[in-house]
Amino acid sequence: MSGQQGSILIVDDEAVTILEPEYRNIGMVYQDRSLFHHLSVAENILFGLRIRQQTKSAMKKELAEIASLVGVTHLLDRKNRKVKRW
């Protein structure tokens, strides 16, 4: 099967390949930890939520949950170039 065949099933077996990318409600994470170097750790985490135009309270809650989950709460205010290892 080539990359042009098949489908991608997300939550509840919903096929998202029929949707335009901006309507799929998914994101991606680069495996080489490429981040926006001019943004802080918090701003990098929040980038996708800002694109989706989430409310500030929803973004604050999501930021706290994600930062806690991956153990970077203490790094949130640092710029990416100041973070050597997470």
C-alpha cells in the first residue's frame, strides 16, 4: 500500500483522510524535538491551541496538564535555546 492509499482512523474509528488537514483536529510532534527557537517552552506547547483559537482559560488548563505530564513545569518560562535537555 502506498502513502496515497488506505485511511487513517482516529478516535472512535473516524476516518480523517477525507477531511482537509485543518479539520482533522490532530497535531504532530517532530521526533527530532524541533521547536520554535524564539518561543518559550510554554509558547511552544500552546502553539497549536492558539491556532485553534482556544480560550485563554482552556489554554492555561491544557498547558498545566501537558507540562505536568511530560515533566517540564519548571521549564515553562525558558526560551527553547536555553533548554538543553528536557
